[in-house]
Amino acid sequence: MISDVVVIGAGPAGLSAAVAAAEAGAKVVVIDENPRPGGKLLGQLHEEPGTGWWIGADVSKALAKRATDAGVQILTNRQVWNITPGWEVFLDNGETVCARYAVVATGAAERPIPLPGWSLPGVMAIGAAQTLTNYYRVRPGDRIAVVGVDPLSLTVAHELSMAGADVVGIYLAPRNVFSGTLSDPDRNLQYLAGMSELAPNAFLRWGGRLAANRAFRNLALTFYPKFGLPLMGTRLNLRKSIVAIGGNDRVQHVEIATVDKDGNPGKTRIVDVDCVCISGGLYPVQELTKGSEMAKIDELGGTVPLYSPEMETSQENLFVAGNVTGIEGAKISMAQGTLAGTVIGSRLGLIHNPEAVDTASAAVRAARKSSAITFMPDIEQGRQIADDLWTQLEQGKTVAQKDESFA
Amino acid sequence: MVALKRISEHPVLGPLASEEIEFEFDGKSYLGIKGDSIASALLANGVRTLRYSNRDGEPRGLYCGIGHCFECRMTVNGVPSVRACITQACDGDVLESQGEDRRENHDDF
């Protein structure tokens, strides 16, 4: 199959890139291994300040329709096995897609937090629970415990209780070799400070602002309510962690330990549940950008491809958009996708407006500014590190060229 | 009939799709809703165990939901190791779990 543009990933970033390029007149093929387009956007559901409910399934459907209306061919149920410069994309059914431009929009995956009993049926990643609940309309459990405190786990806990599940609480991860700072009460409270604008009740909002201060955090954790803080139909526990999951052939209970303000476990008790959702955070899925210059930037969620202000990697005509570049919200992914698609449309000579790329870049910055949820607390520093590395790379390239000419 | 864990009423989302599908898992017949993944259709019926682990024959179910962990793999219409979380359930599907329950008496914790 031959196309102008091949996009890998039919989530918000990939679809937006496809729409921008195809509406300019480019021939675009999008590939995704899921049965339908939308990616993790399909399961999103939250109320945004001022604009009402964000229903990911509806947004996905509208984006996919806009893409197909513009002539985009969306290949679902297809896995990409390899991609080689040129660009040639190899599919699991033996077919290949050749295109001058490629966009890798493979999104993110969840970091697990292994703990005793986590292989029992009924234990699942928080994102799996989200899609089941909001997209497939199936309750992951009737009594659910959530492990891991972050914007995603707080959001999904609320979605689960809206769907009629009894969410017994959100708890810290146990202290083990895998959990790192996820088990540390102080780190978690500090993290909550970064999302105080989103906090759904006044107490947490108040607490969130003050939590930026170390002395207050110490005080807050010392006197943190024994039964947690009420939060959107559940309880947020910063002084308790889930240390084990038990059951015969499925989840039947969890073992919850009280922890001191430094995270050391104390007394434990057993609570009956039939589902445990684990939230260990997200990392960029970047295997298909292989060959590009990469950097491990923890503030962005892990290892990411470096890319130009036009979303192009160090490999010519290979673009990236969305969470593969760092963990952010769907609206930012969409803006990044639109930017990549607009740049490609311009390079193909299909977009003649000289300001189109600048407008699309400005839209990414605007989406970041108005973002209601910040997944990574230090995302701005992460972006700066990535930008600086790109600049160095550009300078390095110049140096290398000079060296060659000198030789 | 609304299955065990199906969310038929939701305060924000619209009504459920109503077109039913029928499929078979390990010899038993189940109903799902058109558009279900295999994993969601089974969970709606209260089925959590999708396979048994290779080494110890322990039960395993849906974990990541995005096709990365392969914990939900099963045989779909004769094709082995298909990921139930990212495969759409279709009317008339014949599904089989892989592996067998080989657990000895074990403690809950």
C-alpha cells in the first residue's frame, strides 16, 4: 500500500495528525491494533471547569468521522511489527504501508506496581478499569480498592463510583523495590499540591495549596485523618497502603497497613473487596521511534524521542505526537497531532498559508496553558530539558557537518 | 436481561447499546452487547478467569486492557493466544481458556 502519510496509532494525537494532513489533501493511512479508533480517549470521562463533561467516546467518534470524511483510511486490528526509514511500515498480516512521511502516535502504557497477590483475576491496571466502566459499560467490581495516588487514579475512582461501584478507598502503594516514591506519604501530598486546582472539594483544595510547604506537609501527615479524607464518593488515604491482595481464585480481600508519616508500615487489617485497581503512572510507548535520538527524562514519564518544534524526530520525515513525547492530556495530544499533520501538509505543498504552522504551534501552547489536569507534576521542566537537548542536537549536527567538511 | 456487572444506568453517559450477541466460552453460552471486547463481555457475566498460568496453573484475568501484558490471551475460534482485551466479541464466537487449573491447596496470603 502506498500513501503520502502513514500514522501509527488512532488515538487523539494520531487521528488529529491524520485529519490535518488529509483535510489539506494528503493521502493518509492510520494503523491501530485496537478494534476501533480512539485509543485511551475512548474511556475518558470527566467534568471540566466551565466546559462541562468531556466524554472521550463521543470525541473519538467525531474525530474518526472527520478523518474518514477527509478520505483517511483507518486500518484497525492491525499490529505494526517494524518501521524502516523511507518510510515503510510492516504489518502483522504481512502487508506493508509505504509513505514519505510517518507519524508515530503510539501513546502511553501503565507502569505496574507488583505486590503480593497481584496476579489474581480482579486485579487490573487503572486504565483497564476506566475503559471497562466508561466505554464498555461493565463494572470492574462491586467493591473496589485503588492503589496509587495520582490524577488518573483520583479521576477513575470517581468514575467507578458514578457507575455504581463501592470504591472503599484510594491507598498508597506498599513500600517495595518496585514502588519507589509512590509509597511515600510526603511525596504523595506534595504531588497533590500540583493538582489543587482540580481538587473536587474545598478541604483538599485548601490542603493542596498548603501542601507546597514542607512544614505544613509534615503537620498534615502527622494529623492526617485515620479514616482518610472523603473525596468524590471514596476516601483518600495517605497514611495507609495496600500491602497484599488475597483470594482463592479471584480477588476476595486486601491487606491494608497503617503507615507512619515517613511511610513505614504498622498494623494491618483485612478488607473485603472483589477488585483492585493499580495506578503506577504512565510512560511513553516509544519502541517505533527506534533510530531517533532519545533521552530519558523522568519529568516527562520516561524515555522519549527528541523532536523539533515542528514535531519531527532526528530522522528525516519521521514525526511524533501525543504521549509518546511525554505524558499529558488528550487535548494537548490532539493539538500536537494537528501541528504534525499541518507541517506535513505544508511540506507536501498542500498548505499554502505561511502562518498555518505557527497557528498550530500556538494551539499546542494554548492547550497546555488551559489544561485542567497535569499528570506529571514537573512537566514544564521536562519540556525544557527536551527542548534544550534538541537545541544541543541541532548544534551537534552543525558541528558534525563542519567536521566532515574539514576532513 | 441485563448481565451481572453491566452498567445499564449512568448519570452522564447515554443509554446502553441494545443489540445482543451470543458466544461460547469453555462450553458455556453467554450474552454480550455488540461492540464488547471479549474481556468486557465475559466480565459483564461475572467471568474473571480467562486462562491458567503456564508454570503453576494459576488463574489469570484481564490486567492492562491495552494488549501489552498478554494476561488475557485465549483461543478464539481455534486461533490460540488472542488478546481478549483488544479483540471484539462477535456473535457465534467460540472461545476457550488456555492452560489448566493445577493449583494445590494454597493460602490466601
